[in-house]
Amino acid sequence: MKRILAIAVLSMLAIPGAAIAQQKLKFAHVYEVAEPYHKWALWAAGELPKRTGNRYAMDVFPASALGNETQINQALSLGTVDMIYTGQAFAARTYPPLAIGGAPYMFRDFDHWKKYSQSAVLGELADEYFKKGGNRPIAFTYYGVRHTTANKPIIKPEDMKGLKLRVPDAPLYVMYPKVVGANATPIAFAEVYLALQNKTVDAQENPLPTIEAKKFYEVQTHINLTGHITEMLLTIVGGHVWSKLSDADKKAFQEIFLEAAVKATDEIAVSEQKLVSDFETKYKKTVVKSDRAAFQQVFLKFHNGPDATWDKALYDKVQAIK
């Protein structure tokens, strides 16, 4: 009888222990709930307990709920958030050569970017980022080609001269307006709509799905297809989490978030094509096909100039991807 009672007591004690064993992670990003990045982050959150034997679960905090992009990158290193989406320019603060993938007019087209996103070149850059800060990139999601909205047409680089252009507060984004003579105005993502509405800035730049999701078209008349940056989001696991994962759980995390990245990438690529006509027909905006070749020519000298945070050998590797 004593033995039976002892087993019963131990069983009861084990119940809260099982609950405590599940670690609830915080995933933070700055994007709206309507965007594919958030949709597939939620999907990943649903998969995580299933594929880790219920050892890990995840809450997703969208729309800058846990801070702007600079703040969530800092929080990742401090261990107050566990996973994030972030752009290359922000990750490059830890390892500057990683910024090459976010340089204006670095890629010939979507296919060039896609091959880069799956390449050993990017894998090596991600490994170096991990060595520098201890946080582990595990997936790369297509964010879209960034275009410039304004209240006027932008066809040639000189059309941007003097324009107050909102950009994220990271060096490569600031470089885009600087090279073409516009005035870079860093403003937090959550504040952009109001800044455009109040004429604090004249223009902003983002991919078409983001322009739609954030409703920037309501306060801008022209969608200028400058196609200046082919952007990706890095899914990064904080070092305080990654270092404690078993090899099996590391594999599960990577598989889940790679699947989510592929699904989001496909969805975004399709929506970009549709939105070009939607902005004209559905939203009654003026869509301008900017002279991308003229813009590319302006940026060629920057790619290997003194402001580049990568060397020519890395540049040549990226350009050699076919």
C-alpha cells in the first residue's frame, strides 16, 4: 500500500513538471497580421510543439508589439525575445558583409536572388553572423522588391533629387536616397503612414505587398517601380535558445522555418505580380515604370566603393551566381 501511495504521489508531482518542461518562445516582428510573413510564422508556431515532442511552443508578436526593428534585434541579444524576423541591413550591424544581399541593384532579377538565397555564399555569411553574435539564422524569406511611392512620378535617378524619403534606420537603406540626391529620413515602420499623411516626408519605399498591407497608397498618388532592393527577411533564433536545443530539436526548428520561408516566398512572389495591376485598377493609383537601367548605372560604383561593407571577392561571388 505504501508503495502504491508513493507511486501515486510521484505521478501527481510529475503533472506540473510536464507543463513546466514546455518552453514558450516569443517570436517578434514588425509586420502586419495580414502579411504572409505573419501568416506563416503562425503556421510555424503550430508546427513547433508537434515536431519537438511538445518541448517548445511559440507566441508570435506582430506589428512592432515588442518594439521596432532595432529594438527587437537588441532584445534578441539580450534574451528578452527568442526569435525574430529581421532585414539584412539590420543583421549586418552584427556582421557587415551580410549587407551585400540588401544593396541597391545587387541582383539581376528574382531568379538571381532566389539562387543566392539557397547558395553556399549566403550560408557562409550566416555562419559568420552566428560566430559574431551567437544568434543563429535558420531561414531566409523573400520580402519582395522595394519600390518608391511618392506624390509625383520617378522615372530617372534625378527625379529623386531633394525628395524627403522615409527609409528604415540602417546604413544600406540610407545609402539608396543618398546616392541619388534624396534626403534620407529614418522613421520607425509603425509611424510611416502618419508621416506621409502629415507631409513630414514626401515618399517611402517598400515592396508592393507591404505598401498594400500598410495602406500607404491612401496617402501617396504614384507607385514608382524603382525595384531598387530585392529584400529578404532572416528568421533568427536567439543564442540563449539555440545553445540549449538538442541536435534533433535544432533540425526540427530548421525544417519548420525553412518550410515556412518557402511557402511565404511563393505567396509573396505571386502577389507582387498581381498588385502591379491592382494598384492601377482597384486603387486608382498612377503606376510608373522607372528606368531601372539608369538607376543601376548610378549604383555600380557604390557596389565596390569605399562605403561598401564587403570586399570585391564577395561581390564577385554573388555576381557569379547563375
